Amino acid sequence: MNYQKYLTGSWQIIGTTFNLWLKGDRTEPSITYSIVNNQPLTLLDQVRFRKNNKMK
């Protein structure tokens, strides 16, 4: 299976019960996944969000 086709790229969080996103001071959360290694499959995740009008 071609995992890169289905897993990599940016994913927006549109619904959650995770307290970090429910406080309201961090908005527009997204997670970007990239493949570091195929055997074994290893992913790198980068979390981004807006806080005080700046992307972090």
C-alpha cells in the first residue's frame, strides 16, 4: 500500500475534545505528516496553530 498517498500532507483539526484546542487562545490547528523512513514506517508530525495572530 502507498502510505505516502494517504497519510502525508496537512490535516486540519475541525473537531476535538482535546483541551489544548478548546481554550480558545490557539486557533486554526493543523498537523502535517511526512515520512521519515519506509521500513519500518516512521512519520514526522509538525503541529501548527495561530496564537496572538502569529503562526507557531
